[in-house]
Amino acid sequence: MDRTTGVSTATRPRPYGRKENPMTSLVIGIDPHSRVHVAAAVDELGRCLARHEVGAAPKQLARLVEWVASMGAAKVALEGSKGYGLPLARLLLAAGHTVVDVSSNLTAEERKRSRRRGKDDEGDAVAIARVALREPDLPVMDEAHLDADLKLLVDARDQLVQEEARLRNRLHALLLVMSPGYQQITGPLNSRPAFARARSLTLRARRSDPTRARLALAHLRRLNALRDEQADLERDINAELERRRPTRLLAIPGVGPLVAAKLLGEARDVRHYASAAAFAAHAGVAPVPASSGNTQRHRLARGGNRQLNRALFTIAMVQARWHPPAREFLARKRTEGKTAAEARRCLKRHLANVVYRAMTADLHQPDDQGLAPAA
């Protein structure tokens, strides 16, 4: 394809001298980008039989879906089906195709195994297809898996909270010079009354230090606006939770609306996890085997979904302070010789099971049946 004009190019299946239908057991790998999508069809032996390249405009994506249908592929593998590949994934699902998601790490590993020199989009598409051939348990995409509304709302609120923290730090630096000892009057800069008292101090210092006063007033206006935006997003998050009704998840001690929204937004549909252990591994709270020979040990998981990990950490910290079963759990682990950090990791791993069961129960049980929240 000419990437400046968006005209698609394709190659026909290559003959291999055998009188068999090359379209059987085809897998199509697609490497999506912001301006171009490159697809490659491989057979059951991993040989590239055809390729197709289109732009990222809706009409060109529709032509790519038509090409996929004409190839009669068993499944379509997409890298980044929740990013650049999201519009195409939705079109493929609407057309009835089986779509699996391939992580960029798997693509990079497969590219190293190939004898192809360098890196290009066609080689990546072939690598994506070969990964789909080799890995039988790749995530299968559906509408629930691609539903990102709750995650978008939670992420937007998190970004506002981070922006507020930066503004409060800058305001603190300005007030230290304009009004030394201001904390005795305003208290912590974390509430609207504190903002109002800081504004009064800033107005008094406007004559002696006009530049800092002007910047401080701008920060205070933005801080109040951020609080309004956060409140709007929290209302939207609560409305989305009311629609989904995660009653058992919210019944777990330490799980409030924001933590529940974080868990649901990151996990999408809990049915995509084969077991509680798979969910724990995805959240990065399951220990990783690191054994060799006669040495049997596990190491701390540094990977996984760090947002899910953060939500489980929040629940663990709340329960460790207020929930008696969790406190007993931690005390028991300490008596077994574990450090405080190791005991907390054990609690997070246990909470992953509790959260998984709660989300599964919310999907499959009537809302009038209670679920006993365990530590």
C-alpha cells in the first residue's frame, strides 16, 4: 500500500506444488497502527500465503474485513486489540469472526525466532499469526472484553487526582514564600475550605508579591475546577456501577465504589479468566516459580496488571487495619516466620481469590442472594 495515498495492496496465495487447498486452517495476523494496518495469512505450518495492507480509515478497514472473509480464515489474531486495533476488532466481531488478542511481548519473541532480518510491519503480522497458531489459550475477544467505558472513567478520574496533587505542590511552594507558616491558618491543602483560606492569604499578599499571587490564584481556580470535574466523573462511575450491580464485590470489606470500578474496569469480564489462579497471575499477586535442580523456591511477581495489583493492595491495607479476619490472617503468617511484607503479599493473593469469586457470583447469581465477605 502507498502509505501516502492509502491505496491497499495484496498478494495472492503462493503455490507450493501440492494440490491441496491452501485456505484450510488459515490464521490471519494483523499488525494495526494509527495510519496503516498490515495483515498476513499463514497456513497450519506457519507459511505466509498472502498479505494485505490498508489504511486506518473506516472504509479501508471495511475492505480489510472483506479480505479476511474472502480468505476463509479460522481465526484472526490482532496485536493491540484494545488500542489501535479496537475499531477493526469491533468490525471483525460484528462480521462473525473469531478474534484473539496477541500481546506485543509474544510478537517480539516470535520475531526473534524467525529468520527474517530486521523489523517491518509485514514481518510483525506474520509473527502475530504464528503466535496464534502456537498458543491455544490466547484471550478471545468479544464485546464484553472490549467494553472500556468504566476503565475510561476511572482512568480519567485518576489523571485529575494526579493533576490536583501537582497543583497543590506548586501552590504550597508559592504560599511558603508569600505567607510563611500558612499551614497554621489553612491546614492541609486538601479541601475546599482550605482553598478558600489560602485564597484569602493570597489576596493579602497581592501587593507585596503580585507575580506569585497571580499564579497562586490561578492554581486555586484550577483546583476548584478539578474538584468539580472529579465529582462529575464519580457520579458517572456510580451510575455505571448501579447499572452493573456488583453487589457481592462491594460487600467485601475495603471495596468501595472507586476500588470496585477499578477492579471491574481492568478485569473487563471475569469469565475470560480460566480460574482464580489465572486472575491472580494477571494481577501480579501470584508468586512466580524460580526453581532449579534441588532448589525449590518462588520469587515476587513484578509484572501483571499493576492497576489490578494496586486495587488489591488498597483492599489489603484497609482490611489489615480494620477487618478482624484479615488481622488474624496476617498474625498467623507472621507466626509462620514470614516478614510483614511477605504476610501482606499472602493476603493480597488470598484477596485475589475472594474478588474473583465475588465478581463471578455477581454474574451468575441473583442479586437477592448474599455472599459472605471473607478476608
